[in-house]
Amino acid sequence: MAYKTIDSFNFKGKRVIVRIDINSEIKNNKIVPSERFLAPLKTIKELQKKKAKVVLIGHQGRPGSNDFTDFKQHYNILKKHIPKLKFINDVIGFKAVLAIKNLKEGEILLLDNVRSVKDELEPSFENKLTKRLAPLFDYYVNDAFSVSHRKQTSIIEFPKLMPSCIGRTMQKELENIDKLDLENCIFILGGSKTEDVSLLMNRKNILSTGVPAIVCLLAKNYDLGAENTRMRELSNEIKENISHITIPVDLAVNMKGKRKELRLSEFPSNYKILDIGSETIKQYSAVIKNAKSIFLKGTPGYSEIKGFEKGTKEILKAIEQSKAFSVIAGGHSTTALSKFKINKKKIGYISLSGGALVHYLSGKKLPGLEVLR
């Protein structure tokens, strides 16, 4: 590894600040429990066993967004897995500082949403977040690969001020991602946002699905009718690399609430495209069968809508049956694995990361990793 791990230090009796990612979906004002709450447990419990004084710091949403909230619900979920977990609804105030100073060996404290402090999004040696918290700690552990592409105080400033390393979640993520043979990897790119995967459009061996497939078809000058408004999502990455991106040969549209598959020659259509078609699924599955490495980000169709699960289900089953090492990424993709009863043991690795993983695979340097080298 190019980075120190929690094997690198003696944490006994030391205060350790651990950056985790428990940023979660919110429905009806309630946090939806997810795998992200389980991911950092190995790091936390290992530090606890080493008799460290552990403080957890993380974020939820952004100020002004609908999913921006405090960590009270996160605490209630985490404490089911971490006995005697403490929580303080503060980050840099008197209550937080006092709670941190009073921690005993083996105790775990969760601070409130770090983005409630303005300085989190304005990284600096001199901001309040850095000056108030950094002097209280002996070590910093980054266990949040998923936000390590962000230039934010809790990601890039703390490691400059104290001995630092990566946690077990981060370590597992890097070790598995690096197993992908990128030169011979099949990239299956989908989902509902082209910008989520556009950085990978310069890779060869791309199978386009979901909204990225629609945008790729528009880039090839297909008239899709109702979906032509997607033209605004065209990125330079797609325009420059469209010649070697594989596009669907048929698509499934929502025709008055029912699935209707149309060949490309049958477009333009007045109906919304919600999935790839049967012939595309067949062709893509044949490619997957012979692959050595597979990376999938985003579902091939709107699998949460009845009648449009086929593309996602069949592509995931093809990956399950493939002998290739595979990495599945993205919240909707991982949810689909459970929904369609895919044998997760047949999947090489299921990643909790989104944007950070795309940045990493595209060859971009992640600020949160570079500062730890």
C-alpha cells in the first residue's frame, strides 16, 4: 500500500479522529439505514480494542439542501452496532471540546454533522474547525474513500497536522479496486445522471446504458423524439470518445404505463425511455461472458419501476455468472443486487463509493489520498 494503515501506529491511550461517511438518503424526514453505517465498524472496533479514544466525524448533505440535517438519527442507528456510543450535538463548541477531553480509553464519541460548521467547506490551516479540533488529537484516520475527492477541511487539513493513515474501509476499497485490470476492463455505465460517469467515457470497452446511453445516441445524431432534451447533458468526454462507446440497438419506452421495446430504426418516439431492450441485453451479456474485468456504475434502466427491471436484472445476472473480477458501484446498483437476489459472493467487490471511485478510475488524483501518501 502507498499509505499507512491502522497497523502503523500504537493508538493506546491516544485521541484519534476518524473521518467516516454515513451520508445517507432521507425519506419522509427519516434517515434510511444503509451499508454505510456498517462499513466503518471494523475500523472503529479495532481502534476500540487498541484502547484508543475515538472521535467520529462525518457529514450529511450540504447547507441549504433537503438532506442537510443533524446526526441525531445517525446516532440512533449507529448505537445499535456500537455499544455505549456517545453523541454530542456540537462540533467545535465548548460541549464538543469538553466531551473530547473527557474521553476514556476505548470510548467512542460521535460529533454532529461537520458541515454545520461553515469552515468545513472552506479548508484552511487557520479556520476554526482546524484550530479548535486538530490540537486535541494525536492521530487522524481517513476511513471515507467516498468523499476523498473533495477538498474539505476534515479530508485534507487534519492529515497535514498530525500522523495519519487510512482505515479498514478505505484499505479494503483500494485493494479491491486495484484488482481491476483497467486495460482489459468492460465498463458498464448507466444510472440517471450522465455527469456521474462522464469522466470514464475516455476508457475503451464501454457499454452504455441508462441515461448515458441516451446521451450517447444523441451524440451519434439519432433523433429520439421525447428524449432529445437530453442533448443538454452532452459532455466533452462523450463527444470526444463517442466512436468507441457501444450504444444500445433497442430501447424500452413507457407506452401508457407498459413496456414497449423499439429498435433504433423505430425512433423518434413520443415516449420516455426507461430501459435497454432485449437485443441489447443479449449483446451486452455476450460481452460480459468473455470479460476479464467488469466495472458497473449505475443501473441500466429504471429498475424501481414495474416493467422496466429487465435490463438491470439481466445484466447483473450476467455479471454474477461471469468468471471476471467485477466491481459494482452506486447506491441504486447495490440496492438492485438485493432486489434481484444476485449472489453477492459471485461479485468481486461491492463499492460504497460514487464520485470518488469514478475520479480514481479515470486517473485523477484524489486530494484526500494525496495528502496521506
